[in-house]
Amino acid sequence: MVGATTLVGIFDRGRAMAGYRTGLRRAAQWALLGGRIIAARLYNWLPTEPYLKGAYVSYEAAMASRRDGRMAGYDHPELMTAEHVNRMSVILSWDYAILFWLDRLLPLVDRLIDAGGHVGTKYRAFRSVLEIKPDFEWIILEIPSAVEQGRLLAEREGLDSLRFETEACETPPADLLLASGLLQYYPGEFSVLLRQLPKLPTHVLVNKVAVRSGRAVFTMQKIGPSRVPYQIRDRQAFLDDVRSLGYEIVHEWDIPQLAHTIPTHPELGASQSAGFYFRRTGASAPTPDPRLKAESAGWFRVD
């Protein structure tokens, strides 16, 4: 018969071996992760740069990383070429939710603030499918180079509904704000921009917001000849910031096609690209059509 002392010894040795194997697995996992991180950092020195590069704690740190004198930031005429404008002036799958709500909200308002609207690319893309009143004001709030180019193009094309401003405080009061693709490039909190407007809009539509679970991260995105700071926001902090101004979420949707992992920093995980319809608390909103769930392509959701 095997004595109790022998059994205890066998058990202890088995437990030690299990712990040893667990330690080996963890060491192997950490070594593999470390190898992946080291390999990923090599992207910084490859001749062909990745789409996203680097991870920084602030906009300023991201801009300072471009030390070689090459173009940085978005405010450059070279990024407003006709080819770039034409490529952006089309309807894409992730525009569907925005179009759905604009179709219902535009009849309720006389003007719209299109924050980060480039040279009016969304207006050009959407006007063929939306019913826009002849006297409607579609106001683009943008950086100086986009505003300068946008005014020239609008005059040349006879787009009288378009108006351009570089300062939020100079826009007229509006009950509807659109920010499609702005918040990746806007360095501050969204509430800072909203507070600069003469009036808080009743309805706010945002699209393609890059978010993650955890602290915000800035990376550098390759756009044409430039590298532009690209912010992946802390999701919860972003929502808390908007709610602090008295907004509630009417509708939220996910855009998995635009989720990104930073090639040089894969350990940070993939971002989520999201869209939201925010409404000031107490204001009325159109009722979502329940058929949207059936019409969706799997990525569009009405809760």
C-alpha cells in the first residue's frame, strides 16, 4: 500500500510540475509578444511606411515625432487636390446611417453645420439622394486651406447652398451638426468644439469616430505626402464628455470596416469605428424605422 506521506509527495511533485509548465507557457507567450512588438517597431525604419505609425500620448507629441522636415498635419493645399476631392465625394456603405437620419432631420431645420466637411464633399455626395431645400444653408467648418479651396470650387460649380467658415464662433446658430470623419483629426474634446458654437445644436450626427477601451492614443496616419495625427479616443471618456452637455444617445452604429490596428504597436489592439446620433435631452427626434434591422448588412444596428 502507498502511504499517505508518499501520496502527499506525489501530489506536491505533480503540482510543482504543473506550475512549471504554466510558467513555461507564460514565458513563451511573453517572449512571443515581445518578439511581435520588436518586429512591429521595425516598421519605423522600413522604406515603405505603414498606413498608421507610432503611438503618442498627445497631438503635440505626435506632431513632434515628424522630425525629418517632411510634411506633417492636414492644413496643406497638396491634400486638397481634385483627385482627393472626387474620391471623397461619393456615398460609401458607412454613410447609410447618416443618410437615414439626415433624410428625417433636414426638413426640420434651415441650416446644418458640417464640421470637418473638407471642401463640401458630403454635400456633393449626398445631394443626389437627399431632398435639400433651395434656401438651405450647408455650412462647412474647416481649416483655412480647405475653406479657401472650398470657396473656389463652390463658386466655380455654382453651389450656392455651401458656405465656409474657419471659426466655430462665426457660424450662425444651427439645430443640426454633422461631423463625419472629423473626430480622428480634432485634437481636443468634442465638447470644446460644441461650446464654441453660438448655440448648442439640438441634433448632432457623428460618424467614423475611432475609439478604444482605455486611454486615448494618437498615431500618425499617412495621407498623401503628409503624416497627420490620428486620435483613437477613450470610448467611455468620449461619451461622458458629450453627455456633460446634456446630450443622450438616440442611435449608435458600428463600422467594422474602419477598425484599425497600429502596425508599429499591435499590443494596443484594434480600434473601433463608431457613429452616433446625439440629441439634447428633452428634444423630440424622429422615430427609427424598425425595418432598418432587416435592411442592414450586418454592421448597422438600431437599439
